[in-house]
Amino acid sequence: MEYPQPQELTIDEPLEPVAKPCSQCGDDAVYRYRLVNYRGWLRVVKCRSCLHVESSELIIAPPQGVS
Ligand SMILES: [Zn+2]
């Protein structure tokens, strides 16, 4: 299966598949991962197919080298 390239250029975290389909497009290309944006660190659950964000929350910046 091929997925579109990520839109964020800041991804450096492994993608964690989420075992439920996207609520917008029904695709199962939904992943949970962390990213950094202007607000700081976020943990998001996002569809890689239609880019719908299922959820996002601000998190404490993870320490380097620890997950
Ligand atoms: Zn979707």
C-alpha cells in the first residue's frame, strides 16, 4: 500500500497505526504520532489519506532519546 507523503516536515517519530477507520473518509490509514508545530509538541491522531485530524493534544516535550 502506498500513502501520500506527510505534509508536515517535522515528523521524526514512528507512526503508530490506529485500529479504527477515519471518521471522514473511512480509510484505515489513521496513525498516531507526535509532531512539533508553532504551539509546541502535539500528539495527533490523523488520517494520512484525507488529512483529517481525529484528535490532537498538546504534550510535554519528550526528552531526547526516550519515547
Ligand atoms: Zn480520512
